[in-house]
Amino acid sequence: MKKSKLDRIPGLVPELLERIATFTTCSRDIFSFLRAFPLTMLTEPLKALVELLIAARKQRVGIQSSDLFYHVWPNFELPYEINDPYIIELIKKAIVLISVKRIDDVDVSINYPLPANTKFKLNLIDTARQLECAMDKWYHRIQTMQINFCFLQKAEVENLCVAIATLPALNQLSLWFFSDDTAPYQKELINALAKSNVTRFQLHYFENEVDWDIETTKTFASWIVEKPVTSIRLHDVMLEDDCTEILINGFLASTTVTCFELSEFLLGQFYSMARVIPSTLKSLHVDLNGDDGFENLSTLIQNSQIQSLDLSGEPSAISNPSEDDSNTVCDLTIKEFWTCTLRGLHKLRKLTIQRQSMGEECCQGIAAVLPQLVELCLDDTGINDHGVDIIAQAIPGCKRLEKLSLANNGLSYASAVSLSQVIPQCTTLKTLNLAGNCISSIGVYALCPVLKYLDEVDLAENEIGSDGATAISKVIPQINRMHILNLKKNMMKIKGVLQIIEALSESPHRQGYVNLSETFEEEHYTKCERALEKLQDKSCCYIAPTEYDWDD
């Protein structure tokens, strides 16, 4: 048999292809990539991955009712229980391609084998019992852990401290506390952190404020300096002036921190002490609620190497201009930030603005830097249809943009029309979030022809009716490789929902799911369940009745 040209490419070895493959971000892309090469050029794990992807397309990967959806790649988000020996064997061979597996439920056992060196990312540990269970099962495997505790007793805090200090593979930790039960134990928690191997740390306090004393702050600052800490995020931790100075000095002395979060209070203190951010910092999250914050921020980051910038405000500060306010002029200080400072950030790739008022000049400033961005998030900014049109005009010139989020802005169908005209011209754009707007069925009509270009689309809470559902059902065959289409909380009613489910049942395969929760009345739930029985792969659609009382 004559060898293909690919077989004769010098230096293109299977191990190199395996390395390249690990950088692909979704099942569709890696499948296309691997199918472009002869099987003889693939490693055994890659061959198994190809077969596993084919099996998933043929709906051979069984789904339990408890599993909402699954993605084979890149995280092997698979059903916890698989009984097909052929599929289990493929997983066993292919899963060596990943080093970390995400676990969402510590109480569920995985019935297929994992390599001994596979580490776990544990999400949503809500109770002390779950933490104890995770430590018993995976003590040496836990690499990432998110703790969400509401109420803690002293003994439970002590157990948490032991876990933080002793888990050998733990390097990323998020602590989310929803009460002030931990306030008396701040010193113990930070002491445990200082003894740990954690290098990425988030601490969130919700609906409560916790004070750190000098000793606790010194321990935390020493940890930043002495350990290879790379990421720090602190929410609602209260510091006196002397403690603030200790914390900032610790941050400035670090040579490893690349991601840092500043409250507006800390921003002012930081500005008075440093005047410029360290050159090692690549990601900055700042809570801004006033003009002074923008002025200080502009000075700090001017011409910096920042790659990711996240600016958020307090919910009470949200301004939602109407269509008549499209000529709103930003305050002079804020205007300078958008028109001058932002354009000087030549390394910027990810920009997130939330709960900040967006005038026309702000939109123009963002449009000017959009071609260099990979991600843009403008959720809860009050940006209007005119502002979206300004942003949309810059999209055809984008060669990197992958994610665009415009959620919760009250946008009308006009924004959907503006975006639909430019999406085909931006081949890199794969994720679009328009949740919490008012694009209605008219906006859906505009978007339907371009959905095939996207991998993830969120249209939740957009006043989409049964007409919009009908339009979506007609393009279902064209979007069978889409990861997620979220239609939650739209008034599509039973007629529209059944049309979409029927279209799904006729699709040859799907790689993701459609969320139809809260789109129909509770009295029709049984009818929807019967319709779902026609689906060979139950994971491709999620339903739940709404609490609203809609008229048929």
C-alpha cells in the first residue's frame, strides 16, 4: 500500500501528536484533528480516544438518569457508572491523556479504572462529612478543592485545617463561607494554609465580614513571600491600615504571584504604596465603585503586561441606560480609562466588566481593543443595543475572540440582529452568552442561521416564545455538535418544547445538551417525559417544569 504524505513527514512522531492534542479544548476539535492523521501515526491512547469519540457519537456511552450531560474531551466528564466492557477498556487506555479529573459528587463511586497518578479536582464540598469522605477515598489524589460551608462547629474547622495542611497533592484551594462561624478561627485557617502545598488560593465570605488581626495577616503575607504562590483572591476580608500595609508589602515582595484580586479599599492603599503593579502580575481583579478607583487603576496598570483584567462593582451601583441614553458620556476620569489606558494594554487578552455603567465612549474604547482579545464579558453593565452595535462592528476584525458574554443587560432583538450579521465573519468565536435579555422570538429568528458556527450558546430568560422554539427545532440537525444550548426560563410552552425534543430524537448524534428547564407548565411534565423516551441518549436534553402559571 502506498504511504500517505503524512506518513513521510520527518519528525512528526506519535508522541508529538499526543502532546499537541492535549491543547485542544473540545471533543469536536480533537476528533477533527485526530481523524486528519492515519491511525499508524497515533499513540495507543489517541487511538482509544478516537474510538471513544466515535462510540459517543453513536450514543453507545450509556447514560444514567442522574447524569445531566457528558463530554469526552478534554476532562473525561463521563457517566459515573459505565457497564459496557468495550467502553471501559477504551476509557482505561485513553484516560492517561489527562492528569486531572473533575469530580462533582464525592458520594458517587466511579466503576471504571483510573491511572494511579490521576489527580482529582473536587467541586462543591458542602459538608464536613463530604470532606471526610473525600479524604478517606482520595487522600493522595486531591489536587484542587472547593469548600462551600454554611455552618461549622469547632471540631469541623479543626478537621478542615488538618486537610488543608496535610493533603500532599493539594495545590489549589477555594474556601467559600456563608456565615461568620469561622470568624474566631481565622488564625488556625491561615496557619494551616501556610503549612500546605497550596499555590492558588481563594477566600470568599458572603453576607458577612471577617477581621484579620496583625498576627494572622503576617502569617498570610509570609506565606505569599516564602511559597511559590501564584494566585490570591480575597473577598470581604476586613483589614486595619497596619494589616493592609503588611499584606501589600507581602504581595510586592513576591516573585511568583501572577493573579491578584483587589478591593477598591486595597486599590487605594496599593496606589499610595506602589504606584505601579509588579511586572510579574498577569491577571488583576478589581472591585470598583467610584471615579477614584478608576483614576488609581489607570495609573497602576498603564502600559503594564496585564493579560486578564476583571472590573466589578457593587450591585447597587448598576446603571441601566435606556435606548434614549445611548449618548451618555462617561465621567472624564472613566472616559480616559476607556479611551487611553485600555488601549495601552497591548498584552490584554481577557476583559471582564461587570456591574459598571457603560456609555458610548466606553463601548468605543472596548471596540478598539476587541481585535486583541480572546474573551470579552460585559454582563450587568447596562450596555444597550446601540452599544452592542458598536462592539459588533469590530467583531469581523477579530482573529482571536473565542468568548463573548452580554448577559443581563435588557437587550432587545436588535442586538441579536447585529451579532448575527458578524458571527460568520469571526471563525474563532465559539461561545455566546445572551442570558437575561429580551431578544424574544424575533432575535432567535436572526440567530438561528448562525448557531451552527458556535459551540456554546446561552439564551436563558430571553422572552422566547413557541415561535422561537419552532425556529430552533428546524436548525437542531445543523447544531448537533454544539456543547450547550441553554433555553432555560423561556416561555416556549409545551408545543415549542415538544418540537425541540422531536427534532433531537431525529438527530443522528449529539455531543452536548439542550437545557429546556422551566420552559413549560408543570401539568405537561409527564408528556415531556414520554417524549424524552424517544431519545436514544437521554443526556442530550434536560427538562424541568416551570413554577409560572402561563396561559395556553
